[in-house]
Amino acid sequence: MARFVRVGSIQFSAFSDLQRGEPESMEKVLRMTRNDLNSLKGYNLDLVLTCELVEGYGQTLETAETVEQPGPFLSMYRDFARAESCHVAGSIKLREGDDVFNSIVYIGPDGSVIGAYHKTFLTDNERKQGLRSGDGPKVFDTAIGRLGGVICFDQKFEQLRFEYRDLKPDILTFPSAYHGGFLQQQWAYECQCYYLTALRFYGGGVIDPLGQPVKLNTNYSRTMCATINLDRVLVKRSGNSGKFPLIEKKYQDEVTIDVPSYLGAALIHSNSDKRSAIDIVREFELELFDDFFARSILQNDENRRPNVGSVEAVYSIRSAV
């Protein structure tokens, strides 16, 4: 069934006059972030993401907050979530016991903390500051879908991407001090999810599971709002494409089929409450993208050693369903 979600992200752009660790910087970051959040009020958003530099310039190890004793940043996120009945993925330094993490805290529409992702791969400077490395991917089931986190330097590590791919998130949130270029597209495509970004550059926004931008912020605005549909499925193009016109004729505006010319894949969305994208796949006997690659791996392994009999494939791929 169609699952339309309104997402927003905020660019961090006022760091040129900030000094890490200075009380004035904390106040400036709080004021800027609060103003940006307030500017998003009334857009009926389901999820808002803030940039990593909120914790980078707005907090120190000493001012790190805890879920049990929220400080100004966590309180600000919770107040906004309650006021707008939306989810917030907020950048924050979060303390757990004696350890402080560079984190994304996920807050529900009632202001409660759903959970937190801690940056897995810290930079040299972050480790020298005394931050603790997180222990890997986290996906949280929420009212709007499965949310996971990737923070800045994390994006460079394929093992983290592979782990997230197996967890099948609906949206990966990426607050970052750097862009990463094509890596954003790679993460969205391989994890078959939407990739929501909040950066210090123009070009933050949301990317679809084909690696295509849905909407990005520009030099005219630090904020971005977009509607995405989480009821989606990726299928292979060859062998399926002849059925696409039949699907579109039957369901017309109730389905969207996006077939880029350069990937050999198609992204199907159900825009209706009557059926899901996977229902359409089953009705028209389409082959899922993951199933196609799993089949190809097994068949090529058998073809590689035709006289050995049944063997375990050399390669593996995640289960598609």
C-alpha cells in the first residue's frame, strides 16, 4: 500500500564564525538550529534531519547530553517533534555511562526517544577528542518506516553499507560535514532505500533507491522538504520490461514505474491503498532485482563446475523478501 512520507533536512551553514568548545558557539548553534526548525513548522513533515555539525560546533564532551537528563539540544528536538507531531533525527553528542558518542537521536511524534545511532567510524580528530566509536548499524522501526543512521566518515566504509543492506531500511539518515559525491547514490542503490542528507553544502536533500535526487536544497534555501513513497520495490529491467506497459495500462496513476536507461533496473511504486508494490510484482510475475542476482550467482557457479553436482555458491546476496 502507498506509504507517503514528508521529509525535511536542514543545511548547516553558519560555522565560519564559530569556535569549537566556546560557549558562544553553543548558543549560536542552538539559536540557528531552533530558527531553522521553526521555519519548517506547518509543512506537515513526518521526519526532519539536522546536520552533523550541530554536535560538532554546538557541544563538547563536557556538555554531552543523556536521554535520562536531556540538555538544550535534545530538549529542542523533543519540543519540535511534539509541536509538529513528527519524527526528528537530530545530530547530538550523547553520553552513555562514561562514553560520549557522535550520534543521531531518533525522536517520535510524542517527544519520546526511540533510539540512537552512534557513529561507527570516527575520524582521527574525533578519537583524539575522546569520543567513543559506535558498534555498528542500527535500524529502528517507527510509525513511518525503518530508519537507520550513517554519519559523515561512515559513508566511506563498505562493510557498514553491506550490513545496512541486509537490515533493509526504508530511510537512511546521513548528517555529515562532507558530501561524499557518488557514494550517496551507491548507498541508496545498494540498500534500496531513500537516503536523506543534511550537509554543510548546497545539495543536501533526499535520493531515491535508484540513486536519483528527489529534491535537493539550493543556494536559495538551507532547508529542503519533499514527499517520498516508501512502498517501493526494485526489479530487473530485462525480462520484465515487456510487462511494464500492461501494468501502467491497468493501474495508470495508481502505479509509478521508473526505468532509467543506465542501470538495468526498474523502481516500482504503488500509489494506491488497494495494493502494494510487491502485490504488483506477484500479480505480473516480475523478477525482483535481488532474486535475479541470487539466481545468476547460483547458475554461474553451476556452470563454472558443471560436473561437481550441487555446490554452495561462491558469492552470496541478501534475501529479497
